[in-house]
Amino acid sequence: MNSAEQADSTGVPAPDALDWMDEIDRAGDRLAPYLPPTPLIVSRHLSAVLQRPVWLKLESVQPVGAFKVRPAFNSILAHLQLSREAGVVTNSSGNFAQAVAYAASTLGVDSTIVMMRSASAFKRERTRRFGGNVVLCEDSFASRFETTERIRRDSGRLLVHPFDSTETIAGDGTLGRELLAQIDGDFCLFVPISGGGLIAGTALAVKAARPGCRILGAQAVANPSMKRSLEHGQRMRTVPTKSMADALTVPEPGMNTFPIVQTLVDDVHLVSEARMVSTIRDLVLQDKQVVEAGAAVSVAAALEHAPTDGSDLPIVCVLSGGNIDPAALSSILCPIQ
Amino acid sequence: MNSAEQADSTGVPAPDALDWMDEIDRAGDRLAPYLPPTPLIVSRHLSAVLQRPVWLKLESVQPVGAFKVRPAFNSILAHLQLSREAGVVTNSSGNFAQAVAYAASTLGVDSTIVMMRSASAFKRERTRRFGGNVVLCEDSFASRFETTERIRRDSGRLLVHPFDSTETIAGDGTLGRELLAQIDGDFCLFVPISGGGLIAGTALAVKAARPGCRILGAQAVANPSMKRSLEHGQRMRTVPTKSMADALTVPEPGMNTFPIVQTLVDDVHLVSEARMVSTIRDLVLQDKQVVEAGAAVSVAAALEHAPTDGSDLPIVCVLSGGNIDPAALSSILCPIQ
């Protein structure tokens, strides 16, 4: 664990503590003025394929095009005065960068975002457009967190953790609360995993209210960090290989997200690059929704594993983000013969 | 006016008659078990450009990807026994074809759909997939309606009119009713126009409840049938030129839709092909929504005309359909340099 994680991960309560529900409630109250609930739409095409209702949760229509505005707003609003006085700093592969830039601008806060040189040019440009000061670092997670920590120490800025703080996990948990208001009864929820913040927060909210729900994670074959960690019963560090899913790059589960996932998540499935491509194409052509590869993994995992899952619960797939590069989407829609 | 229109357009009440509200109420009750309300999402990007809230009404996420399921279900459900006994017949450039095929299959009704040979292969294929028997006709509106009328006479099938019957207009009107439940206060509504069914039905519902709302139509420059008809104070027939907006091909307003539009619609704007392209691209990249050109005209018209409209009401744009050909979308996203 590196120092940036340490600085931010103290005092996170255990997954079974009731405090989480308070945290998620508070996060919901904080976000309400800024983020209306995202739509939950039925996919006729997926429902026909899987022979049961399949719903899509459109986090892709959030401002900045990803669920990351939930943890970004919650993290800044929880410490608004400090954020306004000192500014904030974070690091991200792209979507959290945009989300912090957007939330900070909206709330009158100055933001510095550390991104790897290899981060999608599309996402770097969007981060700048949303008002973030982008600082580039070397292409490693160590460099990303070290650069962030250096800026934090030198500037006194508030560190906003991309996936492993109480505020982040609780902010993510508001998605689970929203789902409970949108769908009756138990359901089977497929959630993309990178550091594990989204699935941890969502699982906390959903399982507390409806323990009969199933929570399934989805990762790229190229970066099976949570899958391997669960298999080994401890946090494992992977060496991710190249993947279209540029939002799912964290090589090791969070110190705080991991035990929550261990306790509450039923299974994690791995998705191939080819499946991401066909799923993105189907979501565009059948469901008229633009998603990035890191979001398509939830639907791809449902398509591949729901039939043998042993449950016939309705399915909800979280479309966690829509920031796909236009050239990539173009080639998926019309591959060169 | 041709015989197919005549056969279907008798007894339509005047636009100011109260019966329309009853018709739209009845349509809403009929559709409720089959079509949940479509989402209304805010577009941050368009709101920033136009300096006021801009909402998108996602008819593109309807089954078959277009609002046309509203009039299709209403038309068949209003005469369900006859439809089941005799089957139905209609004609369409594509989206109504798919909608009737889908509604008929859902309701256990046999459907025959007359489409021009030049209709998008993508939409023909989808119509077949939804269970419709596709009959191809020559590339003219006369041939489309004549072929339909011949089949109707020979087979006794129920004629389902694509845009100009009471059932169609009332079915379309359910969109207006839905909007009134989703947004408070007056708003400025931009609606694509082909035969005029959608804007007529929607205007009836919206203006009856909130006369302060503004209703604006949008057509392709390539087919300004309603615009010219309003200018001349009578239904004018155009000779449409080639356009990306293959859903907006009707060359003359409906006998019934025209007087409603004359009475209730504030203005109609024309949209160039270039504007359709840039709008489709922005909706994909900024709003993560896939739309066809015939839907993008509502947003394009808002972008071009809202700033000088003399009103600062919030804006609602109807994204009426999402059935864009994948190759066309691909080239819009990544044009060959």
C-alpha cells in the first residue's frame, strides 16, 4: 500500500457496521441538489436473449458521462470549506478526473488532477474542459499516487480518493439506494470493477435493504485484480495488459473496498475484449445507448454468466460510463473489412 | 388526397374539440401495460450552449427504437378483436413499419407492412425481425398508399394509418401527457415533423393543459412539406430530395394533422443535412444517446432558433427515434479525412 492510500484510508468502518447506511444517506442528501436520479430502462433485446427482465442503469448520462460524479461531489461536499480554501487534488485514469473537475467547478473549488501520460487523450481533453488543472505523470500507478501525494503535501490540497475513501464508497452507494427506489423485489446486479468502490458502495446499500439480491462484479480479462484477490483471500496486485476498458485499470483492490467485496459480492466474472466489442455494438444498435468498454463489461458478464447462474432474478446492469473515444466507437460500428 | 387516406380520415374531430383529450386519455390507458414512460434527461451540454435547461425526451429507447409504438399499439388496441380476426396492414418508411410489426406480434395479430424498395435496408430487416410481413412497392408515396389500399380491400385487413387517423394522433398525444407529468411549468417543445402526427398529438395534449407552452416543429430542408403548407395556408405537396432523415419523408401534411398544426404549432424550422450530422455527433459524444437524423432535427432546430426565439422557457427536444444505420453513424463519428 502506498502513502497516498494510507493518508486517505484511515477510520473506514467495517462492512457490517451500521454507519455505512448513515454515510450513504448523508451522501444521498448531499448529492440531491446536483444529481437527479439516472434513468433505469428495460432492454427488450437483452430481456429476450436472457428470458427475463433486464434493466440498464444509465450512469452514462450523468454529467461528465460517468457514475464518478457521485463520489466526486460527495467527497468535496463532505469537506466543502476546506476544499474551497485549499483546493483538491486527485488522480484518475479519466472518468474520476472529469468528475472531480466538474464537481469542483460547480462548487467553486480549484482542482488539480494527476493523470498518466497514457490516459485517453479524449478523457484528458474533457477533464481540462470541465475546469481541471491536469498534471501528467509517468505511466504507472506508483507514479500516479506519488505525484498526487507530493502535490497534496506541497499545496495542502484536500486529497480526493478515486475509489477507496469513506466518502467515495458512500457516494458510490447512492447508486444502490436509487436502484432500490426504482425496482421492486430482489434482483441480480452486475457492476463493473476497477478499484472496487462502485461495487462496494452499491453492495452495501442493496444488500442491507434486500439481502436476497445477488451482486456480481465484472472485470476485463486484461486486469483481473479483484477476481484474483478474491481467489487468494487477500489483495493481489496484477500487471494489467492492454485493454479497451481504460476505466478498469486499478491493479489492486482498495484496502477498504476489498473486505466489503469479500463479504457482500457473490462472484466476479472476467470479460474478453471481443465480448466488449460486440456488447458495445449491441448497446448502440439495440438500446441506443453509448457506453465505454469499462461499462459494457457488466452487460457482457450478464450475457455470458446469467444463463448458468442458478438464479432467475431480474437483472440490472450498471452502464457506468459512456466516454468512449469516437474513433474507437466508429471502428466498432463499422469494422474495416 | 389518395384513397388510403380517405378511408382512414373520416370523423376526426376538430382540433379544439374536447374529444381529443378523451381520445388521448383512452390511448394512455391502453398503452400503460405495454409502454412505460420514456426517460426525460437533462443535457448539460445543450443547457450550457443555450443558457437554460434543455431536456431530451428519449423516445429512442422505446421498443423498436422510436415513438411509433405509441400510435401502433393504440391503433391495434382500439380495434383488437377485428385486428386479431383479420390482421392489419400499414405502410411506412421504416419506423412505423417496425412499430406495427412489434405491436402486432405482442398482441397476437398478423401484420403486413408496405415499404418502398428504397427504404433503409436496416429498417426493412428490423421490421421482418419484429414479425412483420414486408411487401415492397415502388418508390413513390402514391405506390405506397395504393399498394396498401389494394391489400386492405383484398384481404379485409384493418388499415393502420401511419400518421393521420384519430388513433394515431391520440397515440402520439400520449407523449405530451407524459411530458406534463415529468416537467413542471411552461416549456418550449421541439418536435420532428413528417406527416405531422407526432406534433399534432403532442400539441393537443400540451396546449390544452399549459397554453403558455411553445410548440416548434422541425423538418429537413430536403422536405419542407409542413413549413410550405403553413406558409400557403393549405396542404402543399413537396418533392422531397435525398436526405439522411429517412423518417421524415411524407411529402404532404395529413388532412387531419394539418389543421391541428395550423392552430396549435407556433412555428416550423428547417434543418440542413450538415446540422443533422453535427447534432448526431454531439448527442452521441456529449449525451451518450444514439439518434437517427429524423430525431436530431429537433435538437438542431433548438440550437439554431432558440437563441432568437424571443422566449427563455426551458427547452424539451423529442428524440423521436434511434434507428440510424451503423455505417452512417460510423462515418459521422469518424469521417474519412
